[in-house]
Amino acid sequence: MPLPLWVRLGTDAVAVALPQRLSGLRDILLRGEQGESFQPLSHLPLPQGDLLLARSPDCNLLSLKIGNGAWLELGAASDHGVLAPAAAMPRFLALLASKIAGPLRAAADPVMARDLLALARDQAVPAPDALRLLIDLDRTRGLWRLPTGGWLVTARGVTRVAEPEAGLALLPALPAGAVLLRAEGPPLRLPPPPAGVPGLVELARQDAPDRRALLRQAMLALRRHTAEPWCREALRDAQLLFMAPARAAGDPANAVAGALDRAISDHAGGVFLIGWLHDPLRLVRGMTLRGPFGGTTLPGDHLFPATRADVVKRFEQAPFGAPDPRPGFVAHLPEAGPGPVAQWRLELALGSGEAIELIAGPALIPAAQARETVLRGVNPLDVSPALLDRCLTPAAARLHRAASAEALDIEVMRIGPRVAQPLISLVIPLYRNLRFVRHQLAAFARDPMLRQSDLIYVLDSPEQRGEAEHMLRGLCGLTGLSVTLVIHGRNTGYATACNSGAAQATAPILLMLNSDVVPDRPGWLVPLLARLAADPKLGCVGPKLMFDDGSLQHAGLYFARGPGDDWYNCHYFKGFPRYYPMACQARPVPGVTGAAMLMRREAWDSVGGFSADYIVGDYEDSDLCLRLRQAGFGILYEPAAELYHFERQSIAQHGGYAGTVAAAYNRRLHHHRWNAAIGALMEEFPRMGETLAAA
């Protein structure tokens, strides 16, 4: 029997070719010249014999023992000679590469790679001209036309090459001498990249049909790599240069008409759709949403009908029949496929096999703008719990998280000398509406306690920076007050604005105050502070708030069931006369409004301030009150402190709130989060019109 051959692979492994077949590895031992013995890692069957692969100490001589037999001296290593028959070498080399990258964990070992290249040298053949680099990706990797995957071996190491997709495979930048090992066929010596190979973005700029076809191939080939930042950026840029004009099928004379008005990314792998369909003869058999990485069937139960007065009016005299009462639709596909996708197409399949293609506009828009589009995508009258829970809320929540995660530039401006060791810090968010600040600061200037307080305004509309600074400097110069102005680099919403202001506060007591709240007279802080001082377990106290006509706006907050059985925020005695007897008695309440709420800094910090999960503004105040209660604090209404509240003067100007379903989104989020807790709490407190047991 001919002696087995063996070769060293790097410094930590050996490969031994046996001229006979073995049944397993259990009874096989190898030994170096120092006498240490070791078992093989794996056993690779060959057409005539077996191959053993073992991790070994550095040795120059090797012995083999099978079962109870004697040790067979194999002598010195072969000079990377042929360990297997020529027909079996491709499979042998590919298996060897897989073991190097797998159990040997030596994929990045240049010595191991050099030895593997030496084994493959006599077998390798030049790659055909057709197998070449077609697209250069950031000079560190590229898309090659290859017939199959395998293992790429260079002087730097061993890399797995996945099976090509759309005829293209992703390879790292190739140094000279790179070899592709395949299970079938001889190793291929790949040529160095030629000059002038286009990048993905350059390819997208070219209009020739073959270039467009190659770009589509590249999109499909890269869909497995869209989680990698380099790939996402290249795909995004290329698609944005390759966008088609939006296209609808909107002719009333046609039997089928429709449009995909918006198909926007939810910034977390999904897509939100807004569109309409006119199909009185029910010719459409299915819908497929298509992007550059493939298509996905649009399930019927994902489509929610929506009112579209414009479509109804347009098609009311259509020859094939009047439109449905609600011809619009919205849908959210949370897993639309790999991304990023710059533009989506909706294919309407007809029973005849024909199809109508609708093309949407840009899908990649800023998260805050996309969130507003989602919340504005349906008429508030169409909103139902199912639509909120299964469609609007998941999409808006993802976009809100993405918008909130964006870096926020904050500028802090001091106007006048800051009060040293203030007792109380007032945090007042500003958005668009600045007209009440003059009245508010004038009222503060009349109150000696406010002159010893820390006044912090937070501007959440940075476009008004100059106007706000000019106004505050003038008012502070006239009144002698000092103010801290915190300026956000972008709009973030009420909760984040208040949290930013609280981060600048230095006093042990915090007052969250709206900019449209103006004190009735000096001294209003005294009874509020007295309540906190008298009860260390009191977490928050709220004052009496009045409309401009003197009627009650707030005498404590409570919860009541509304449409859909959701909990709504309500105010005790809203609209009642200012001096209504029950509204003039201090008492514990379920919560108080964020328009004016006083609390200890330690209580604020213990619950983490306002939750920024709510969009723009709404329900943050009751959420905070419920978290304070959860932490063991009480909440009190104090009527001796009276202020005017010119309600909702800023939020009504917010494009992401007014005319959208943001209020319904926030209410639903609040309901799901606190349903059980509110139910238990309201067993302890009266509702509007019920007897106030504590009165």
C-alpha cells in the first residue's frame, strides 16, 4: 500500500491523504516528532481513500496509528503535492477551505491562505473573459459576473462567496493571484479589476437599456446586504437618481382606475401606503407591491378603506359605474422586504392576466415628515380601533422613534444675570405662538417671588430664534427679569421641550407652565408651594385654570370612557363658573394638566420626566401623573392659585397635529399603556356630576 501523503497548512493544521477508506475517526491518532498525539478534526471521503484534517502542533515529522495497529511513520511533509486525484481536487479544495473558515477558525490567517493557494496552484485555470468585475462598490468590494459561489482565496485569507443572485456575486477587492475554489470545476484565477468600471451611482445616471438592466440586476444581487451601512447608502443614492415619474391610472373612462398616492418608508423595514381604487366591475384579482428587490403580495386584510371625497366627485358620473363610498385605502406592511427602497410600484392584476402599474412618489423622506404624512393619511372620521392598532399606530410609532433618535442641537442663551439658588424653576415651552409671552412676563414682574425664580423658556420652533431673542431681551430690559432661553435645532414636541428645560433647571421645585398661561394676580405660587411643603408624599399639585371669560378650564383632571371604550382625559367642572363651590375646595385628584403643574425635582427625576413617546403633545401630563402615582406619590388640586389659560394656542398651529389623527394616536397609546391602572384609579375618584366625597 502506498504511504499516505501529508502537508502542513499554516502553523496549526495538517492535511493527510490516506490511500484507503476508513469507517470513522474514533480509532485514528496522529503524532508529531515530540511524541504528543492528537485526533483528527474531520474526515473527508475521497473517491479512492480519505482525507484527514487535524489541528496540530508545529512539527516536521508525522506518524499515524489506526486502531490497535502500530505507529506508521509518514516522514516529512510533502511540498504541497497532489493529495487527491485530479477529478476530486475541486471538491477537496472547497471542503478544505470550508474547514479552514469553520472549525479551524483560520479564515484570516495569511499563512494558511498561502498554503491553500499552493495546493490549488497546479489546478487553477484562468477565468473566462465573461467572468469579470461589472460594478465597483466603494473600491473595497465589487459585483462580479460569476456562474457559482464558492471560496475566494487570496494572500490575505479565505472568504465565503455566496451563490450569485441575478448572475452577480459580491467579492472584496481582489489582489493579484486571487483564486475562486468551486465544488465543481477547477479553481479559477480571477483577473485584477479593469480600469473604468462604473460605480452603482454612476451606473444609475446612464440611460442605455443594457445599463438599466444591469442596475436592476445589481439591486437584486445586493438585497442580502441591505443591513450593512455601505450597501444601504449606495443603494439609496443609486435609486434616488433612477426614479420614475409618479404614475396613476386615473381616467374616469376606464373600467379600472387607481393611484398609489404615497408609499413611504417607516424607517424600520416597512412601508405605509396611501391610495385609491375605482373598480366597479371588480376586475382586479390581486395587488403586488414591487420594489427594486422583488415583490410582495398585498393581503386584502391589510387594506383599510378610507374616505376620498375627491375620488367620489371625480368618478360619480363614470361610465362603468359610480365609485365605492370609501374608495381610498391605507395599509402598513411592517416587513416590506429589504431596503432602502426609494420608490414603490403597485401592480393591479386583472383576471385576464393583464396588469396595471401604479407608481408612487418618493418613499425616502425625513422621519418627522413621513410621520405627519401617515397621521394625515386618513380622515379622522374614518379612524377605528382596528385601523389605529393594525395600521396607523405601528407605522407612526416607528417613524416617531426614528425622528426622536435624530441628533438634537441645543443652544442655551442667558439673558440677564441668573438668579443664584432659586427656590423654583419655571419651564415654559414655546412653539410658534409668542404673543402671550409679553403678558406672562409682565405678570411675573409684578410678583416678588417670581423675581427670585429661575425662568426657563424652551424654543421648539428654531426658525423664530431671532424674534424670540429680540422679544425676551427687550422684555427683560424693561422688567429687570432674567431668563434662560433654550433653543432646539429642530421641532421635537412638547415633552422633549419640557425635558430640555428641566435639564437646565437648578431649583429643587419645578413648575411646568404653558406659554399661554397668565397669572390672575401675584402670590399664586404661595399656596402651591405650601401644599408641597406640608406633605412629603405629594408628588404634584395643580392650580385652578380659567378661560378668558372667567369660566373654569381646569379644576383637576379625571378619566372617562369615550368612543371605542378608550379612556379620555377630562377636567372637573370645565365651563362652570369660576367660583363654583366644589371647584373652590382643595382635594386629591387623579391628575392635573401639564399647562401648570408644580412638583418636587426629586419626584420629576424619579419617573424620568415627561414621556417622549407621544407625538407633538397630548396625554404626556396624565401619563406623568400616572407614573407619579405608580411611584407612590399623591396628586392635589389647589384652587387658591388662579391663572388664566388661553387653551391650545400653540398646538393648533402645528402641522403635525392640526388636521391629523395625532390626538387619536396619543389617546390610543395612553389607553393601552394605562387601561387597567386607570380603571382601578377611577373606582376611587368621582366623575363629573357625581358627588365629591372629599368635598
